[in-house]
Amino acid sequence: MHITIRLAWHNNGWNGHICDEPEKNTYCIGRYSYPGDYIKDARDLDWEMQADVKGKPCRSLTSGIPACGFSINAFGGEKTKAKINPPAWFNKEAKPAILDIPESTVCIWNYEGMYSNDVVREAGTSQKYDYDTRLQNAKDYFASLKERQSLLFYYANYSNIFIGCYFLQSSILSFLSFAYSHVWCLIRRLQEAQVKFLTRSKDF
């Protein structure tokens, strides 16, 4: 089985660093970015533009966590963190969740498994979805991936020009990128990188 993964646009190639010129990256907050609305609401551009923040590796930052932490480390060589703010409708006492993101890692979810018919609870119940079933769907989904066989297709949607593909394996063999109507490709070797999937039951 293979999967597609939508990334928020990053001007530095998802290397685990803040964009060198964050004020010029207007794509990450776009409607088709992932998660575009979250990044738009949580992004602190003034903070990103500070001299001791812009262009710096996220691992070294102590003053904050970028809103794009879910995908900024797709090809990064160091561990980073991501911050998830509770939704507006959630318990007011809930605090943000801080996730440790390994090298060459992005956060994704099994969209279809979250909204399939088997997770919808009967009308009149206090919750619309069965979260135990959602979690099991996610576990089954990720369990079907095979190391050195499954492909991850990275893409950035309409307002971006990047689509990528690479093998899921303990050491990345190749990286293919191409842009819409342009007939060109670039292959580069990513050394000492490992792809992992980050799943935590509290996130479902």
C-alpha cells in the first residue's frame, strides 16, 4: 500500500528550519495547505521574522514552536517539536499538546478512516464519532505499510509547485520532485535519514 501526504509549503525544503524569509511564504496559510487554517490562526509571523529565529533550526529555538511543525521536518536531520492547540469547541481547561518529531518525519492522519461509516455513532448520542474505532482504523491503516516497499507521495496543493515521491525505508534512496507542466526532475540522495510515522492515541 502507498500513501499521499500533503505538506504545508516551506521555502527551505522542509529541512527542519524556519523559513529564511518567512514573510514571503504566503502559501503555508493557504486554503489547500495542510493544515492551512490551523497554521493561519496559530502562526506568529512577527516571531518568525526575528533575527534569532528566521532561518534557524527549530531544534535550537527556545522561544517558540512554529505552527507548521507537522511537516517542517520532512527532510530535516534533527529532532523538532510540534504544537497542537485544542480546538475552540474543546474543554476550556485543555492545554496544547507538544509532540516530539523525529528526523525526517511528518504528522499525518488517515482521513478516510476518521470519517467512514463505521465510526459514526447512532443519532442522539453525546459524541458523533466512535473514537475507539477511529484509533483502530488508524492502527490498521499504518500496519498495512511495508518498509522498503510502500511509497510516500509528498505533495503541496494548488498554490504550490512541488510534488515529491520517495521510498519508505530506513535509509532514503532517492527523492524525485517535479512541477506540474514542467518536464524536469531532480534526484538527490538523502543520507542517514529515517522515515517514521507518528501516531498517538490522544490525537484521534
